[in-house]
Amino acid sequence: RMTESITRNSAATMLTVYDVARMLNCSARTVYRLTDSGKMPRPVKLGALVRWPKAVIERWIADGCPSIRMGGNR
């Protein structure tokens, strides 16, 4: 049962693409474009689900939304 509560608590700190889009005041498609271009943190894939850790997104926004890409082109 402890595992269930940990899983539930962890899931509560994960954001959907729509949550992130709302935080950034943009569309879900823009969130995917920013992610694909390396301009924002990569999501965590949970099976077929795509989620962003809330703390990571909040820190990224607080830091002024810096580009995440390091190095050259993909």
C-alpha cells in the first residue's frame, strides 16, 4: 500500500502537455515543438503517457525558460 501512495503522490507532481501549455500560455502543439527543438525540458515517458515533472517545469520557468539544448544539431 505504501507503493500505491508513493505512486499516487508521484503522479500528482507530473504535468500533462495541457498543464504545461496552460503554465506557458500556449498550445499543446507549441509545447511539443519546444521540446522537440530542445528549448524546454524533455518529458518522462510512462508507457504511452508523456509527462513533465512539475518541479522541473517550475524551475525552468523561474530560470527564464533557457534553452535546454547542449551542443550541436540533433
